[in-house]
Amino acid sequence: MTCTYSPEAYVFGSEENHALLEAETNELLHFGHNFPAPQGGSYWLDDTGNPDLTQNIHTWITCRMAHVYSLGFLHGEPGAAELVDKAIAGLRGPLHDDENGGWYPSIFADGSTHEAGKVCYAHAFVILAATSAKLIGRPDADELLEEALATYDKHFWDDEIGLAVDTWNTEFTELDSYRGINANMHTTE
């Protein structure tokens, strides 16, 4: 959709600005409707909003979609709650490591295997997804949030330094010494 807006559309708070923001919000929410993978989680979407099956199903994208469609629900987007539930199903299903706890960074699009390691970035997003889903009263959000916070506190928060650590191996037995800002930035988010 190509729209031409007057300069007034870019003046915050103007009537035209409200119309622009409403149109863009609706377009973005409509664009993402095809994200759910059948096994749960979020496909990577191509430029037309269709699943790109050459890309993995990422935990952070799944979490972002849960967050976005929670906001969409608050905005009145039809079907948004069900889309949140599909993202949460991925976080409670194939993206979750039932053996070692926590969440894989990603799984293959067919769900056949997972990316190794555990990253703070993804776990911070699980907290975001769970709080957003809890805000709109979605089933399983309370349990997801409880587990996400417990996992984060146990494995990613370093009380001694007062910052998050970044990356563990899949089993949470070997911590990488790297201390990037990304983990802490998304924890703050």
C-alpha cells in the first residue's frame, strides 16, 4: 500500500498524524498475521508477509510477535489473542528445552532440531512475551512468566557484578566469558 501524506501527517498529535499512525499500525498488524508455525512459534516472514522456510524459528521473533499481538489485542485487532496463544505455544513447546530448562535460540523451520546454546537475549524476550500475554489475560502466561523469571535469575543475572551474563552452553554448565551490552539492553527493555 502506497500512501502520500501531507507534511502535517508528521506533526505529532495532529489529526493527520493520528490517521497516519493508525494506518501504519493496522498495516503492520495485518502484515504479521502469517507468522504462526504449525508446531508453535513464529516463522521468519519475507517481504510479503509470508513464511520464509529457509530461516529458523527464533525465540526472540516468537516473543516479539507475542508482544506485538498483545498490543494489537489492546488496539482491537481481530484474532490478536489467538495469535498470541500460538506464539506462547511455541515458547512452551518446541522452543523450550524440556531437558535442561530455558529456551533454545532457535529451531529449524520444520522443528527437527535446535540451535545450540542459551542466550540472555532470547530469555529477556521470553520475559517480555510472558508479561505482555499476562497483561491481556492469556492462558499459560502466568506459568511462562514464572519460569522465565526463575530461569533468568538462576542463569543470567550476576548479582556480584549487577549485570546480566550473555551466553551459556545448552546444558547451562559452561558460561562464555563474553559480556556484551545486548543482553543488558534487552533485559532493560
